[in-house]
Amino acid sequence: MTAPNFAFDTLAVHAGAEPDTATGARQVPIYQSTAFVFKNADHAAKLFNLEEVGFIYSRLTNPTVQALAARIAALEGAAGGIACSSGHAAQIMALFPLMQPGCNIVASSRLYGGTVTQFTHTIRRFGWSATFVDTDDLAAVEAAIDENTRALFCETIANPGGYVTDLDAMAGIADRHGIPLIVDNTTATPWLCRPMEHGATLVVHSTTKYLTGNGTVTGGAVMDSGTFDWSASGKFPALSEPEPAYHGLTFASLGAMAFTFHSIAVGLRDLGMTMNPQGAHYTLMGIETLGLRMERHVANARKVAEWLENDPRVERVTYAGLPSSPYYERSRKITPKGAGALFTVTVKGGYDACVKLVDAMKLFSHVANLGDTRSLVIHPASTTHRQLEAEQQVAAGAAPNVVRLSIGIEDADDIISDLDQALSVAMS
């Protein structure tokens, strides 16, 4: 069920799913099967030649996983997309069809620490590289692009600082240089922002976070707008030139589904970053309540941030939903329903006070995750951003005197009470 005229909350429940034709099961079944039986030899040949769409082997496609990909695509307004094993896998899957040895991306300096590490070190083993810039400095973004740049990469709401990116401006720069804009929409979710409506070509998610929402499974997704002309510049030969493994098929000839089919037929085939069907099932169930949860997440975050901003034990709160934030007006444009539920707090007393605060929490869980129904806390400088140099930590909004809060859906007064008692311990 993919009717595009349905509202968000209806799509969150129904998109990508129909009653099972074999049993009538209303919930999407967990198709826990490695392989799928062909009708006959001709059917098998057509599937392997990409002449017909269907299921072959679960490393490529699986009915449960495909239902999840279709649901996220509907929520993002995408032409198509894939689900994969993690958010980090999604980033590699997004770059894989675009890059060759010697190519680079221009990325925001305000990214999740693991992403900065992946782009600084790991992708170099493929012969790729990344240049990090402050995306608030649009001139610097444009200046960093060269003839080997193949994409711009940013987050809608940056992790950990909660800063909001000017997606329209970034898309404009990408368009001028004939390259795609890739947006990590994990912390915003399509309930707060649909980056493709602001000009993004590709959207990636760690489905582990808000989309699943219950801290049970890891997963990722790559969604494609279907609007980019992969043949226009000659920069993307994987998509615009004949593919030897498929008898000279040019993926760009498949139109709006070019990137998606390449990601399945080449990316998942050879990289194997496959999501398991049980994980997809958990995420499908989580998405059913995404709108309800996000409404509470945002309302709680706003109330907690306002309280923290007025607390004398706190130096600064980075929540973009506060009128004092330099991102307040941008947030009203990019994420009009609210500024999300992730932000940082600069605690008076520095590093030691942050550590004491984290250890004193009772309701908050100290975990390396975000987007759970539970409120979560972490000290990025000693954990998620620990591998970064001091300058990178500061640039990413993860200085030593900062803690990151992911506000859950508990009663807001209980969340504030826990912060109050923990701040008292931190100041003692």
C-alpha cells in the first residue's frame, strides 16, 4: 500500500504492507528464509538478468526487509530505497555507487563522532577521502569542492549538538556543482523533516534510533529521490556506464529507480550489508507509532531545555527550539514541528562535573544510543567522540564540558527531577 496522498501517520502504519496473500496475516510476516523458490528456469533467468523484479536470496532482497524499505520511502517521499544492517552501513551504501579511488566528499564538521572516524580513516582504505567544513560557512563549503568531489554530506539535526543545517542552501551548492546532497535524517526523522523537499538527493538513516524507537535492533536505510541525472556529467560511471556483470545494462536507463536497483544488484550483492528480517519486523512495528512518539519527544525536549537554560549550574543549552538559539529561525523553516529531542548541555565544572552528572543519573540511561523511548545521556568526549582530536571534538559540539541528552517520552517533570538531583551531585 503506497498511496502517496495519505497523511504521514497513515503511511507509518500502512505503507509497504498488504495482508499476506498466502495466509491473510495482517501484520507483515517475518520471512525468515535464506532463499526463494523460482517458478521455473525462465523465471530464475529473468530475475538474475534484472528483467523482472522478485526475490532470489535474502542478501539481496527479502519480503520483510523490502516492506520496511517501502515504508521509509513513503515517509521520506522517495522514489525508492534499501534497508541495510546499520546506519554506518547505510553511509557506505550511499557512497558506494558514487565513488572511485581518488574521489572525495565534502562533509559537515558537525557529525556524529563515529561518522567522522569512518570518513577520516576507514574510507581511505577504498581510496576515498573527506574534507570537513562548517556547513554554516557556505562559502567554505563551496570552496572545498573540487573536480573529484562526488557528494556533499550533512545531518538535518547534527548529533550531538542539535544544530540545524540549512538544507536548501546546501542543495543549491550541490546543484551548482552537479553532485548529490546526502542528508543523514536520523535525528530529525521524516516526521520533522523530509530533506528531499529541500533538495536532497539521498537520505540515510540509522533505523536503530527513532524509527525503531525501542532500543532492540540495529539497522540502516538509504533512500533515493529519483530526481538526479546520473548521466549528466560523467562523474558517476557505476550508474551511467554499462555494467559488465549484467551484460552491459546501464543502471541510469532505469530512471528514478537507478540508484535503488544498483544498491540491491551490486551494493548488497557484493558488500553484503544486509538487514535481517526479524530486525526489519521490529522496525516496522516501531514506525507505526513514530508520529505519536516524536510529538512527545519534542514536547518533552522543549520543556526540559527551557528548564535547563534557566538553571544556574548550566552554562549553555544547544537546543534549536529555544528562542535564544542561533538556529531557532532556521529550525522553524527546516523542522517546523519542532527541533527534535537531541541536544547538548555545557555543565559548569567542566569534564569532572560531566562525569559526576552522568554517574548520578537514575532515570536517564547511560548508553551509546539515541532516539529511544527512554531518556538517554552520554558524555561524548569520553565515549562517542573519544577517537577525535580535541579540535574535532569542539568543532563537532562535543567538548569535554558537554553532555548529550536524548530526551525520551517519560513524564517531563520526572525527567527534570532526575536532571535536578544529578546536577546537585555534579556540583558537590
